[in-house]
Amino acid sequence: MSVPALIPAPLPTLPNRVSGIVAEERSVDGRLRLTLQCADCLSTETPDMAVLMTYVFHPATSDGRRRCKACRIAAFPDCPCGRCTEDRTGSLYR
Ligand SMILES: [Zn+2]
Ligand SMILES: [Zn+2]
């Protein structure tokens, strides 16, 4: 028997949450840990703190799609906004 390939599927956004927040749990010290899903590649991240999230909306467009860094670079390869500049170079100041 071969193990079936794990095919990522779009997860439903939690009720009353911003698009792309697909899970949340309270850690033992009481912090809320969110799981975010990229709308393009369907990968997920669960940052320790919400401020550390890298799966975000593109600030200069309002297409409502939360994306991981790689997918934002792919979707907006020539965008001059600060978020894209930082994604491409790792810094705002290059
Ligand atoms: Zn992605
Ligand atoms: Zn941009």
C-alpha cells in the first residue's frame, strides 16, 4: 500500500475572522495562535505571535487574497510598494 499524497486543500476561514485565518488555538500561556493559509499555494503558517505573521494581504491591492511571501513575489514581481520591496530583497532599504 502506498501512502496517498497529501494534497493541500483550501480551508474555510473561521467565522467572524479575516479571510485566510483558518484555525486558532490558545497556547498554555494564554496567547492566541492563529493559523494562516496562503490563497495561492495553500500552505499554512502558525506564527508564535500575530505580529510575526508573514502570510498577509498585499497592501496596494484589495483582491482579498492572503499570500505567503513567495506567492506575493510571484504575483507582484514588479510592484514598487514597500511590502514587495521588502519581500524581494529582505529589507525595505535596498
Ligand atoms: Zn503561497
Ligand atoms: Zn506591492
